Amino acid sequence: MKLTPNSENGNVKISALKIFLNGTLLALVIAVPAIISTVIFHYVIKTNLIITISAGIITLFVAMGFAYKISKRLSM
């Protein structure tokens, strides 16, 4: 099992720093929009807790879709 299916001979090394940076970027892409939308809905718009949680969950699913596309580009 190779870690890099894009390489021809499998001699490409993946550094721990690159894995850490890519994981951190993806975590920020997923978490930050959900936190911002939750704070805006709860403190600025002052909606009910159910609506706030629903908006946060919807934002998480949309952000996960974007993170999936970004992760495919980062793996190349």
C-alpha cells in the first residue's frame, strides 16, 4: 500500500509538516464558518437555539463539501 498513488515509482516522501499543514487548513475551512454563523445567529440576530443549531449544522455540511474539494486538490 502506497501513500502517494500519484507517484510512478513510490519513492515520493510525505513530510509530517505537510500533513499537519493540510490537516490544519482543512480543519479551519470546516470549523470557522460554522462558528461564525452560530455566533451571528445567536448573538447578532438573536434567534432561538433550535434555529441557531440548525444554521450551524447546515453550515458544517456546506463547509465539509468545500473541504472535500480542497482536499482533492491538496493531495495532487
